[in-house]
Amino acid sequence: MYIDDYLILSDAQALTISTNSTNVVDTLAAGHGHNDMVWAKFQVDTLFAGTAGTTVQLAIQASAAGSVFTTITSVDVALASLTAGAVPFVVKIPLGVYRYIRAYYTVTVSGSLTAGKIDCRLVKDVDVTEDRIL
């Protein structure tokens, strides 16, 4: 898998509270293929720790002007699943989505995080596991 520095939303971003990704991608910037299939891949960089029962919502958000963002897809992930190297969420970004894309992380109010880092990258290719009955 090739990683483009300009398509990194979060790189070992520490999470203890709800926040947006470190970077925002402008899909009309020079060098970005408009018709390419793009995936958002979230990967745990450093083991998460916190209150039992804590969940983190991993979301991809989009904006037409780069100011007001709307969630286009998300998933809730339990603290126990946020182990180093885990890939808790991979999602295809729909074609024609708004111009600006970012990740957003929501930590549940009932719990808290004390440690953990996450990566989120926009990539062209991902490993897909299919369950097949032979």
C-alpha cells in the first residue's frame, strides 16, 4: 500500500477527548485524482487505555467550504478493540463527496481515555478479507 503524505488525516494522533483530525484534505488540490476510488483507513498506532465501557466513534466528515463539516459515515468502536496495530474501520469514500474531508473522533461521555494514538489515511488500495464458502 502506498501512502501519500498529503492524504494523511491523522498520524499517531493522541486521543483523550473528542476532536477532529490534525489535517483536512482538499480533494481539488493539485495531484488528487478526482475519479480514483479512495478509502479511509483507521489504524491504531498505540494501545488505548481508559475507563471500561468507553467507546470511540470514528467518523469521516465532509464540507463544501472547509468550515462546517457533516458526518458521511461512522462506526462506534469499544475500548477493548483499540489495540496496537488494529484496523477498526476501513471505508470507501463516496465519489462526489464534498471538497474537504477530515476524520472526527468522539469519545463517549460515560467513559474516558487516558492514552492511545491513531492513524487515519486516505489510500487507494486496502486489503479486503472475504468470507467464502467452498
